[in-house]
Amino acid sequence: MKRKINAIWNGDGSTGSGYLTAQSGAFNKMPYTFKTRFENDEGLLGTNPEELIAAAHAGCFNMKLSFVLNEAGFNPEELNTDATLIFEDGKIISIELDLKAKIPNISQDKFNELAEDAKLNCPVSGVLNCDIILSPTLL
């Protein structure tokens, strides 16, 4: 499998701007700037690379956990994961995965074990050079 994103940047680092386009069409010319990356904590002005990494991680983790659960004989009703990426001093230092799950007929211990397995074996987790902190909650 190959996936392609096109990134265009015009201008210098602090006053320039750019946009991202996905091969799939999921987003087309999505804007990003210095301000959307470093000065917009509310996240309302556009995206940034860190937000996209967090999105990729949460989505990949949920899908991996679904497969792990299926292989163990469980069928999740819902996996809801918030991924919070922490960026400090020019480096991604951690991603916190806050998982809330509805899974019939599973014990808390088994759920924790399988969620940890998914965290360790999610393809996106494997490429990240940061701490990954999982907080699983069974609803």
C-alpha cells in the first residue's frame, strides 16, 4: 500500500502559509500556517502536522484494537479514543490515548491486556519516537 499527501508551503517559516492535499480527497488544500501550528491552542484556524499525527494514531489504534478484540472472540460496540499529542521544545514528547470502550462480555483485566497489545502493535505507534500513554476505560 502507498498513500500520498501533497504539502505546499509559500514564504518564510513565521509568516508563510501552506496547504495539504490528500490523495484520497479526504482533504483538499487544507490550510496550515505558523499560527495554526504554534499559536492556536483552540485549534479553530486550521490544521498542523501534530494534529494530523494524533488523528492518524487514534484511528490506527482503534482499528488495531478492533482486530485484536475480534481475534480474542470479542466484538466491540464502540471504541472512542481521544489522542492528545504533547509538543515541547521542538519535539513530540508523548501521545496520550484516552480510550473509552463498549465491549460486551469482557472483563476489565482482559480489556486492559488487549488494549495494551493494540497500543504496542499499532503500525502508527511503531513509527513514533515518543512515550505513548494509554488510559483505557471500559463502559
